[in-house]
Amino acid sequence: MILLYDKNISKNSLNHELNIEQSHHLYNVLRKRKGFELTITDGNGLEWLGKIYSFKNKKIELKKINLKIHKNSKNKIHLVIAPAKNIKRIEWMLEKLTEMGIASITPILCDRSERKSLKTERLKKIMISALKQSKQFFLPELYPMISFESYIQGIKNQFYIAHCTDKSLKNLFEIDFKNKENSILIGPEGDFSIKEIKLSINSGGIPVSIGDNVLRTETAGIIACNIISVKQQLENI
């Protein structure tokens, strides 16, 4: 089943017109014709099943066959991370996080950050592509880059800060995630500064380790989110 993404699709839509790019790919590349069935999601849990009804003015028109609204998980994981300098590594990380189904990603600017800015338009397209390929119906939120201090000042849910300064820290896998909503902070290649670690702890953050190995930033982000996800699933059994 082909899955497309359109944030404007509505559960009340009886018909839906694909844009020119989507229509061209389906009609001229994949050679799909009248009666072919496909699914569209808005990235917010909607699964809209339709079939090709007509092709005119270079656009495909669909008729609705069925509709399903998926419930989002009550367990939400928010990754707060200082993005790597290499954009390809950021793209790879976002692709995998989308496949995992985490709730959001917030890029942060830290004292030791190598990357000072981040353009999100192309990154969101990569996440949408990963959403379609992995047949997900919830698209993670990708927020604009924000300073470490600003993020800490505004955070409301339970959060953890992973760093390498203290080797005696509790491993993330030992944490009991009693809260449904958790954020994990991952620093840049040079780690968080002492000032940032102290600020997060004073604001209610829990310092943790994600293992003895020295990991790249994007690897650490994926592993940390996976640990939290597995722990939450085990605690719900």
C-alpha cells in the first residue's frame, strides 16, 4: 500500500486532489490508473484510504473509501540535542527517529556547539519521506533551534541530561520512567559545559549516563530515545 503525506487532508473529506508532484509520480512514473487504492496521512494520526477517480489538469482526484484515526501513544519522548556539524549525520538521525515514532526533536545551541544554525525545511522533507517509508501516521515535531538556557527556562516535563563528566552517573536504563512524558538532553561532540550541567540540575534535570562507550552525538540521541522507549514499553506490560 502506498502511503502519502498531506497535512491538509481532513477526516471529513469525501474527495481529495493530489498536488502536481504527487500526481505526476503516481500517474507517469508508477503508472497508477483509475481504481488504484492508496492511503494519505496528515502526520497526526489520520489514515485516509482512497482510490483514483480521475486525472485532469495534471492532478489526480481521489474518492474516499475508508477512514481510520490512530490514537497517539501516551508515552512521549522528546529529544533535545545539539546537532552535529555534518548535515548528513543530522539527516540520518532524523530519519531513524521518525521511524521510531518519538514525539519531537528540539535542536539546541550549547557553549561547545559546532553548528550555530539549522535550516529545517529540507530536514522536514526527509522526516516526511521516512514517515511514508516506515508506514507511520505520526510525524515528530521538529522545532527551530533554541539556546540551551532558553530551553531549560521553558521546560515543564521531566527531563534527563546525559553527559560524560561524571563516570558514576546512573545509567539511563536503570531509570524508572513513571512519567508519561520525558525529555532527554544530548550535548555536542565536546559535551555540555559544567555551567550547563549545573543549570539543568538546578532546574530539576536528572543527570544520567548512556553507557561507557564514547558516542557520536546523533548515535547517542538514537540510543537514548530507544532506551526510554523500551523501558516505557516494558513498564506497560
